[in-house]
Amino acid sequence: MRKIKSLYWKLLLHLYAGMAMQGLMTNPLRNIKLGTGRVFKDEVAGVAYGIAEALVNKVKEETNESIH
């Protein structure tokens, strides 16, 4: 059961990361600043992943799951 839960959270993270990236790329007001030596696509991917991770952790909290 633990392995299934772990897989569920990983899949949810990937799903939310894709949704976040889509939202970032379609928002004409996006304001993503590049770090030194960073490429735009890598910066967007990092921001999308961070948003997704925060959302998954919030959902875990609300469903009383342990975080990491």
C-alpha cells in the first residue's frame, strides 16, 4: 500500500507540474526572471515544479498524509 501511495503522489506531482507549466506559458503577464547562466526553459520548468510540489504538499497536509 505504501508503494501505491508513493506512486500516486509522484504521478500527481508530474500532472500538476505540467499544468503549472502550461499556465505559466499561456499567461501573457508572466514575470519569470532568469538566474545567472540559466536558460528560459529551465527556469520555467523549475518554477512549475516548485508550484506543483507546493500544491502536492498542501494536498498531503489536508489529507493527513506524511510529507516526504
